[in-house]
Amino acid sequence: MRKILFAFAAMTALFAPATLAVEKDEGVLVLTEANFDEELSKHEFLLVEFYAPWCGHCKKLTPEYAAAAAILGNQNPPLYLAKVDATENNALAERFEVKGFPTLFWFNNGVKSEYTGGRTTDTIVTWVNKRAGPASQEVSCSDLSGKLGKLNLVYFGDFSGELFDAFQSVAKQNEKFAFFQASGECAVEHGTKPHSISIFRNFDKSPLHYSGEHNSAAILSWTETSSIPTVIEFSEDFIEPIFGKGRAALILFSNDREVAFNQVFQDAAAQLQG
């Protein structure tokens, strides 16, 4: 009887899974010192947040990060986001030289690099998709509208030539925009012509149609100026686009959204834009 029981136990151990499935918190993989390396080996691409439960900026990021994880996880193929509680996993925080919170690292086949994207759902999704896939995604006319997010640069036309090459160059450099390429047949329904570039955005006038030189520097400059609303309700998301770029800014401090002067300010902004 002992031999039979021992054999059964051995067979059970042999066919049992080596590890339990990793825990998820609102779609985000929860990594620890015990499972970090194993999980990292499973994913060609993985964005990992090192956080502290008491950190205010981490708490602000949490819903944006979870929403991005849901979007990326539903893609085909899916992509994943992960997080590490650095206060509970000190060895991992020391290993990756985490100095502050939140700190985000991008892992490509286990190789770490800095995350340079934003802290909102759309900017996280755009950044991860760009790093994990081609710089620009080819789409059909019927699918384009459903793919558009906050900031998008779309090329219409043949996938060759000077303008297309410049567009591809910008797609590899600009991390704020999602990039799409569609056939020239799609251009007319969006108010432009084949062999052209347009910006689609979810604020102010959209789309905007490019009419400048066919080089990446000119297109990059245009995307920079077109990525900021005419009037911004200021938040930390706009610190870098404004002050980091040394742009002149006129700031209205107000505690009343309904005051008549707000419209005066809006009208002035439209005339002073750029």
C-alpha cells in the first residue's frame, strides 16, 4: 500500500503545474521577487511599474494604468502591463536601481530600457504599441475611425515616395501620436487628397491637413504645435509640452468656469495660437 501511495504522490507532483498563475489586479500583472524573472521570460514585451502604496503620483497613475492594461490585453495579440510593490520587494527595487515612485521600465526580451511615454491611458497605449510593433499601422478605410485616439497622424496614399518616407521617419521618433497609413482612396472622405498627411485629434478643429515640406523635421514641428489645445485646462501633463519646450504661454488663473471673461480669453487664444 505504501508503494502505491508513494507512486500516486510522485505522479501528482510530476503533472502538477510548476507554478501558479500570476495574480492580476485590474488586469495588471502583480510581480514579486518570487515570480519576476519567470514572468519576464514569458513576455517578449512588458512594461513594469515600480510603485509604493503611499505614493500620491502612483495613486493617480493607477486607474490610467489599469485602463491601458485592459485595452492592450484585448488586442490581438495581447500586450501586458505589470507592477511591483517596491516596499514589499526591496531586492527588485535595488536590482533595477529604483530611486523614486512611480518608476516605469520597458522590457524587450528581458532587456530593460527607460519608459519615456506619458501617464495617461491613451499615451501609455500608444507608446507600448509603438515599441511592440511597427511604427505605423496599416488600416482600411472602414477601420480607420475606430482606431483613432487622442492624437493621430495618418498618411493617405501609396506606401512609397518622399512624403511616405518622411512620415515613417516621424513615426519612429514621435511618441505622442499614433500613426496609421491608409490607401489614397480613404483621403477624400476625410477632406483631403491622396499622397497627404492629416492630424486627427479629439480636441479643437480636426482633422488638420499638412501642407508643408516633405521632410521629417518640418512634419515633426507641425505635430508638436498641433498636439496642444488652443486653451488648456492646465495639469502636470502639459508641463513638458509647454515649459520643457520653452513656449510662450499666457495663463489665466480663475475659480469660475462661467465668468464672461473666459470667452474673451478663448477668443484671444484663437487669434494668438502659435
